[in-house]
Amino acid sequence: MRRLRAAWVGLAATILGFAAPLTQEAYSDSNGLLSTFEESCYSCHGGEDKIKGDLDLTEFNSLEDLARSPDRIQDLIDVLEFEEMPPEEEPPLSSETRTLMIKRLQALMDEVIASRKSLPKTPIRRMNRFQYSNAVKDLFQLNVEVFPLPEKMAREYGNYFQPATGVMPSSLKVGSRPLGKSQLIEKRLAGIGPFPQDLRAEHGFDNRGDHLSLSPLLMESFLTLSRSIVESVDFNEGTCGIWESFFAAPPKGDGLRTTIEARLQTFLRQAFRGPVDAETVERYAQNAINRIQLGDTFSEAMKLTASAALASPRFLYLHDGGESEPSNAIGLASRLSFFLWGSLPDDRLMEKAINGELLNQETLTSEVDRMLKDDRLKRFTDSFPSQWLQLDRIITSTPDRNEWPDFYFAKYRGSMHMMLEPLLLFEAILVENRSILELIDSNYSYRSDFLKSWYQDGVQPKRMPPTQIPFERVRLEDRRYGGVITNAATMTMTSNATRSKPITRGAWIASVIFNDPPEPPPADVPPLPEGDDHVDIDALTLRERLDLHRSNAECAGCHSRIDPLGFALENYGPTGLWRDQYRNGRIVDSQGTLFKKRPFENIVEFKDAILAEKDRFTRAFAEHMLSFALGREIAIEDYPSLDRITRKTINDHHRMQTLITEIVLSDSFRQSSNPEKPLVATLPR
């Protein structure tokens, strides 16, 4: 994430500083890195009149100067590895020179990372709406939903998601929440008004700590919300699993204060995700006793007390624990639970944190394995993959009704079915612990009758269920399909109403698959040419129209990187249907070169090119997921963790669950609270 990463690294350099000065060996320029800059780079990046990309290499008179700008070091490594520099119009670097420059810059970066005091700290942040709903449901053991969550892309029917079996069923029923009102009709607490949906960060997720603030107005809404939950007419002994153990009046003769304090001790420990001191328990207990003395029933008093806990910052705010070993273990338990279950730690996980067992690597690995087999893992698949794939964009996709009338059926849209296909593929890879490379190219998928018919001829079947949609696992013989790149959802959401958008598709590939989003276009970017007396625009292919657009030197740099990615998908029309030619009869040209070194002629060869760069994809995917797990952007201090996660995943055949386990075992995840005493010694490798 080049531009975003650079901003974070610059801030980290200012705040964190160095634990120790770099060695003189690190500053040595024995390989002539700076002289290579002067010979090969100053023509574009060397002086007042020769600064492109806001980079002036003459600012760095020594490697010591360069070490103070780790963002620049990483930028240089990236452009050299991707062979983006020098540009095509400049003399190329020899492969030996390029390799030596990358090696020297990487060694300098390694020295910078090693000199850092600690890993970045995820800021204290409130739960997002999805996490809040899950936490309340688990805390009260509700058998109904708290409030509707349209941000959950898929609604499960029939409990098909059973990760303990290690197998996804060959047939299942699922619905699409955002595009079908009927999907929001389910058993839930009446009279609950949820707070606004938390949107995902640009190129990120909706759990980012720097986005989840708590304004006074939102704090007031949490107070109202907590009361409305326990006062709902549907909140009773039939829906609340802890009713008898918490809300029901005790037998006569039991001491009132003793009973209330005992019940609150257990309740508050789970709500606040850790041990609760006696003073806190006594304060909440006294509140309940005061309500009873004022005439409330026992159940009413305990409801109000529980609502007070829901409005407490100790419930609403997520933090990584303190610097002591017990506090860090508790923070680790919470971080792990919100990563995989989007909710509170259960009793077993919390107990292992409190007694210190969770700091043992074998125990931690065992808990990850247990959690990956729990049905609550569905919450991970309800949150991460749809945001990673940016599937929220398909909600606003409206292909031209005249050209694709069968996209719209019975007041519903085909995108209801389309968005579910990549999500079900992700679930299959996760549950069956398959290779993440199947996200690029798989020989199977999940299809509804609509999708089967749509991919074949773009026509809907006669009868279409708008609610419980049957999907079947199908074998794909044609490699043009399979994976998340070439499905109808991705193609439709990266098009407009009438045509495909290769620039948008290329930017999606760069961002989602390689985690290298391009910078946003300038505000004054010219539109695609519409033709003149010398150019018949209707007779051109889209590639030819964009060639005219790229003749602008200011546009050429970014387009040279993202256009090959987008044109590789040009055989897919605006709704994901295959085409060999445009409406004007011109043949579609999808050939290109990936990273300026892997040529391809068609989409199958493009997938092969990506798979040839599978290590790069693995690291990019790991970076996405680590960011989701930590609730923050990735910084250079996380690179050693990413290196280890990537290496371990590759060595185990790119398995999804291995990647998740290695994320949890990484220093970035375990040391997120920045303990003074590193946990490396506690968890030997």
C-alpha cells in the first residue's frame, strides 16, 4: 500500500524514532548506490527542474540521510522490483545493477526496522456496529438477532456453515442481505434502532482504529441503545440464554447482595473482557439494590444494571491490554476473538488468558485451531472477504436495462446472486483449508440456477427464488472462470451501465490482488476522447481510445502499470458475460505483460502470470488480513512478521488456515500492546 504506507511510515519515523543509531556498516556506500542514483535517476529526480513524483534524490547526500526516510527506501524498492523505473523512454538498468540496488536498499531497510523501539500500537477504538451486535448477542446468549445488519452480504439458511466438519456442502441455501428486503426479515429484538453503519476505510476495513471514534452524540445513542435492548418486549426468558442465571429472581432465603455480586462477577468479566475488581462489582451491585429498594422487580433492576454495563467504555472500547504479562495475555485473547469471531472471548479463551496459558505458543496454536472449527467463524467470513473484495460496490451496479433486461428479475437484480459466488468460494477455501491460490484460479465454484444460465447465455431461468437461493458446487472445465477475479460480481461492479472500465478493473487488481493501489487520478484528468473530424471514435476499440488518452504525459505513468491488468479482463463485458468482439465488430485484445516481465495473450495466460507471482500475491493477501486482524494500517515494523507469515504459508502449500495461524503467532499480532518485555522469549520459535 505504497502511498498510505508512506504516510504511516513518515509519522512513525517522527514518533517512534530509533532505539539505537544504525551501524557504520549500514551507512557504507561501498556498492555505489548513490552514484547509481546520479547516473541513472537524476535525469528525472535530480534538481529543481527535474523532480517527478515528488522525489528529489539529490536531497540524500548519504545513506544516513536516506535512512531517515524509510518510506522513500520502500518506494525505491517497489519501483525497482516492479521494473517501473527507469521509465521506458530512459536507458534501462542492467539486471545486475537493478538486483544490486534492490539488495542494498533492502539491507538498509532491514537495518532501519531492526533499530526501531517497538511495533506500532493500535489505538483504543470502539466496537464497530457488526462487532457490537455480535458481542451483545454472545453476552446475553440471545437466540435472536439484536438488529438487522445489511452490511452482512450473505444470510445463511439451514446452518450449512459447519467448519468443524472440514467440508463445505455440495448444495446449500443462502440469501443476499443488501439487495433483498426480505433478507432483513428475521427473528430479532423489537424496537431496536441500530447506530449508523461503520464504513470501511479506503483500501482498508471497517474495524480501523483511526476511524472508529466516539462522538458525544454517538455516546448518547449508545446509552439509549443499551436501554432499548434490555427493555425490548422480545428480551425475555425465551430469547435470553442467561435469563435464569442472571435475570431471574433468586430463591427466597438467598442473600440479595451476595447473589447479585456473584452474578455480576461472572457477567462483568465477560462484558469487560477480563477480571473485574471488587469495587467495580460492588458499585454495579449497589445500583441494582437501589433499584429494587425503589420498587423495581429483581429482573427489572438487573436489566438496568446490565444496560449500564453495555454503555460503559470498558464494554464499548477495544484496547490491546497493558504492558504487564497478564494484561497482555488478556489483550491477546480479546484481539484474537475479535479477529476470528468478531466478538467477545468465550469463557475458555478468557480463562487461558487469565492464568497465562495463552502466552504459550502450543496453547495459542491450539486455541486458534479450536476457533477455526467453531461456528462463530462465520462472522469472519461475513466481514473480511466482502471488504477485501470491495463487494459493497456491486450494490450500486445497474447495467443498462435495455441491453441486459434479464439482469433484473421480479424486482430483484442479478447482483444478488453474483455477490454470493466469490463469498461461497472463500468459505470453501477456509473451511476445507485449501490453497489461497484458488482465489486466483479454481476448478470449482458455487452457482445458482440464475448464474448457471447467466454465464451460458445471459438469460435468466423461468423461476427465480428471491429469498432462499439454492447454490450448488459445480466443477469448472473452463479456466476462463473460477477464482474471484473473473466472476460476474467483479466484472459487473468494475463497469458502468453500458461498458467495461479497464482502468477501474486494473486498479481493482492492483489494490485487491497485489495490495498496491494506484494513487487517485488528478482532479483535472481529461475524459476519454469522444472523437473529432479526424477520428471516428465509434470505430475504435476501448484500448485505442485509451491510447489517445495516454498520450497525455501526465497520465502515462500510472496507466502503464494498471492498464495491462484491466485489459486482461476485457473479454468480459459489463455484466461478466464473455465476448470475443465489441459491438462495432472489432476483436477484443486482452494481451499484455504483467510487471513488465510476464507476457500473456489471454485471460488464462494472465492467471498463469499471476500464479507465477504467487509469492507476491501471498504476501499481499497476508498484508490485507494482518491489517484486518490488527485494526490498523501496516507499518514497516510489521515487515518481518509479514515475511515470516508469507514464508510459513508458502511452505505449507499456501493453505488458508496456516496463513491465519501464522498471523496470530506473529510478533505484530502478539506484541500489539507493545510490552516492555518482548514476548519472543515467552513464545520460542
